[in-house]
Amino acid sequence: MELGDILIVGGGLVGQNLAERLSRDGYNVTLIERDPDKARDLSDTLDARIVQGDGTTTPVLREADIENVGLLVAATERDECNLVTGFLASHVFGTPHVVVRVRDPLHEDGFQKACLDQPVEGVCVNPDTASVDRIAALLEVPGAVDVMKFFGDGMLVAGFRIPTVSDFAGLRVSDMTLLFATTPTLAVAIQRGRLWIVPGGTEVIEAGDLVYFAIARDELHDVLSLVGAPPERQGRIMVDGASPIGLALAKRLEASDERVVMIEEDSVIAERAASELSHVLVIRGKGTDQALLEEEEIDKVSTFVALTDDHESNLVAGLLAKRLGAGRSIVLVDNPAMVSMVGDMGMDAIISPRLLTIGQMIQHIRGGGVRSGAALLGDKVEIVEVEAVEGCRLVSGPLMEIKLPQGVLVVALQRGDELVVPRGPDSVIVGDRVLIAVESHKSLELEKYTLA
Amino acid sequence: MKITDILVEDAIILDVESDTKSGVLEEMAAALAASVPGLETDRLLKVLSERESLQSTGIGEGVAIPHGKMAGLDSLVASFARSRAGIDFEAIDQQPTHLFFLLVVPEHSAGQHLKALARISRFLRDPEFRGCLMEADDLTSILTAIQQEDGKF
């Protein structure tokens, strides 16, 4: 199946960024934007066809040529609009693949159920759930700047800044197979200065590199010890902001018996949060309030997570918490300029719901029907999980013979419950789940291997 | 962890006699077992062969690092051997292998074996160090080369 042309509804940050990536990849992209001024701006900046109008109406969708697209993405800020567009695409126009952005989990359920009896694939992408998942994964891996899960929970991809004392500093990438012979644990992407690579075997890891490792669950402890990250600090987790993401995170942490303290500025929201949580102490105040942080013994906090709707405050609070002795700071920021800046500011990890949403949409575009979101590393490298389907080139022979392009790395296979290390003479078989690292500009080329 | 600390000097073989992969492993296993109490050649060989069958430890550039875990061993031990002629060790670059570091670790070494493996493989990526090992005329020169490399990190 060829994916064909793509229609995006909503020219906000998500729609815009997604359109940018996809048209750069070589797809024909059309974008519908309701606001005339914004639509005009977009047609100046984007390499995509812009249709100005209401994407919840059939004439506008027709004008955008919905009958001939392979994929529709409804990505406005509003659940209801996205759902209407999604229903029209899946139930009226029979669009083969429909991806809908929704924040309310109850909306998710309805749309997915409604698509079950249709000959189309309809999925929801939820920025809040994706954010909570990502924070929870980060909390599992001390020292990591970014953590993604694949194959359900079987493989992690985690990024670490390599300290000088690390056993990885000076190690050749191919030597990781010497260390981890029985599991697909290896370096899948390296950022060195402005450069991002999917490393070949002869690449040498250097101190100061940001290295993303694919890690089989059982090897996590060993990889952490080789990275040389400081040991995890025991202590409370402090969540700043009872936003939907903050509250969902607190609930999840509470369920796994973590000690959590929450800060919320608004008294009504704080009270409501307190009533929904049973073991979490909710304090009224601001994460940017030094006296409050000190009073709450911030220097004994293992991780400080800033999740308020004011992203600049999150950044300030995160820096402050770090300076006052918190073990680790994770902050929510979404503005593209801020996202790219934060890494240089000494923040341990950032959460960008926008990027996570785009990651999930991209995953859907690459792999179709796969559970986890694609990991987007600095705009340059994608880690995607695909299912090997009948008739695709990936299953046509041993890996050493199918000649994957440079910049594409088959990282791991999941066959049934078994984790398989893909070596040259091995073949991918139909039904395997395949974890792939790909330099973004090669992703369209990758599609030739993964689609039938 | 220094390689010098785990290297068993008596087990070092300046020039192996064998010209096959299994032969070199046998020579090295026998030499190490002779110097380390509690280590048996046959059991060690079996462990090493099992590891090789998974994937050759010939990491290219003329280097192999055969290794394995042994129950009953107290601490990490390593030895070194050399073949000037080169041996087909099924290395990943399909080139002959000249330098062999054998690493044997206790069954429950809690990650120490990975650190040792990482250290040895990092050392051997240095062409100068490999050159020193290739050209060394006697045991002392080999030990000096390893000590120097140990001092760098």
C-alpha cells in the first residue's frame, strides 16, 4: 500500500510542523486552515498546498481533494473539530488512514470504536497521554535526557550525554555487540555538536556526545553503569502544576507507590486535584517561589517536574529547582525556539507535547497501526517501530542482501515474545515487529522497504 | 579497573604455535588454566566456544577478545597471545587476527566484565598500541605497552 497524498487539517504548531516534515520527506501535502491571515502566512512559508476554510465541512474537504488522499490528519486545537473532520473522512469519504488529535480520553474511545466497523484505519493521538507516558519513562531511567519505549515495554531507547569517565567514551560502536552479544543493545543515534548521525559500526563514541542507545530491558542496569551516570537519588517527586498532564502524572505515580508532592497556584484547581488524589500532598503556591521550594526541602527531591501551562515559568522553576539542589529537572516547554534552547541551559530533560504528538503521527505514517510513537531526535533522526507485512522488501531476504540504504539501521526484532538480534545473515519474517533508526531525509526511502 | 591488575603474566603467549581459531583458544585456555587455580581448560574452552558460536569475538583490525563467565572463579583474569602470521578467527572485517586478549570473569561479576571488555576494546582501537604489541620482542615490552595504555585513562 502506498500512502499517497496527505491532508492535514489545522495550521497550528502541530499541523504546520507536520506539514513541514512531510513535504521535506517528499510527500504531497495539503493543509486546511480556517483563519485567512494565518492561511496566507502559511502559503508563504510552507511547501504545501494551503486551502483556506473550515475543515469540518464537506465542501472545504472536497476542495482540498480529500477523495484522493491516503491519509488525513486532524490536528486543530479542538477535540470536537478534529472529531467531526475525522468522522467525515472515515465515514463519508472513506479515507484509508485517519489520525485525529484529541486530548479528552473519552473522545478517543468513541472515535476508535466508530472506526472498527469501517474499512479504514482510524487512530487517536493524545498529547497529554503521550506526555505522561514520556515522563513516566524518563523517571524509570536515571540520567537520561530522553526515553522512549518500544515493543510494548521490551525495548527502551534512551539518550545520554556521555561523561569523560564513561566506559563508552572511546568505544567503537561495533564493539557494543561484543559487550551485548545476546540482546539488541546498541548505539542507534549520536548527536555531536550540530551533527546527528545513525552511526555505522566504525564510528567511535566520544565524551560529550549525546548518544541514544537501544536497550533491552534486562540490560538497562549494565548500560547505566557503563554510561557512568550518577546513581539515582531516592526521594520525593515534586510536580509543579495540576494541569491535566500534571494531574494524570500524579495519579499514575501515586498508583505505583511513589512519594509525590504537588504544587498548584490556583486554589480551586489545587482543591480539585487534592480531592482526586489520595496520597499526594497538594500545596498552594508557585514553582518559581524559592522560599516555597526550600520549605518543601527541594534539596531532597529526586525529580522536579514542571508542568504548568506557563512554559516560561516551567523553565524558570526547573532551573531554580536544580540550583536549589533537586536531583533532576524535567520541564514542559512547547515553543520550538525554547525547545531547541533548553538543552543548552542545563535542564535534564524536556517534554514537548507538540513534538510527542507529531512523533505519534509520524509513527502512524511510517508504520501503520503500531502502538508506540516514533521518537524524533532533534529533527534529524527517527526511531520507528514497524510491522513487517507480507510482500514488503524488508522480508525479501537476509538483511545483508536487501541492501538497506546508509542511514537506515535495523535495530531489533520482536518475534512473538522473543527479542531477536538482527545480524547480516538473518531475515525479517512477516509478522515481526521491527525497530528501525533512520536519518529523517531517508525516511521516504525506508517506506519502499516497509510498505508492500 | 586496570588491565595490568587482571593480566596473568605467566599465561601470556608471545607467539602461538597453532594456526587455527580453535587451536589458539586451546593454547590460551590451557596456559591460563595452568596459572589460575580452580580454572579447568576443558570447561573454559567450552564456555569460550559457546560465546564464539554466538558471534565471533574477532572485532576487526587484527584483534580478538574471546571471553566468558566461569563459576567458581574469584576475580576477573585476562591473558594475551599473539600470532605474527595471523589466524582466520572469523573476524567481522574478515581479516586475519594477530592479537588476542582472553578475558574470563566470575559468573556473578555484576557488570565488571562489561567494563573490562569495554576497556580492552578501547585500548585495542589505538593503532599505536596495536603496533607496540605486534613489534614487542619480549614479555617485558608487552607488559610495558599495556601499563602505558592503562595509565592513559
